[in-house]
Amino acid sequence: MQSSPAQNQNNGAAGGCEVEPDAALAVVLVVVVVLLQLLPVLHVTL
């Protein structure tokens, strides 16, 4: 099932059920941005 990163980059949208590295990176970035925006609010309430 697992392939090298070079092969994953060449698969594109035809990668099947595997999560694209770019999509996973985008999700991580969104979570980090949201947490950074919530930190001041959480810090004040605590």
C-alpha cells in the first residue's frame, strides 16, 4: 500500500483512498492557525 514520496507526488488525484500529502499539510496548517487565534481567548478565560 505504501509507496515512496516521489511516487505519491506523481499520482495526483488518482492516488486512490490515500490522503494526499498536500491535503494533510493544509489540514495541519488550518488547525494551527485556529489554535493560534484561540490562544489569547483561552489564556484570558483561564
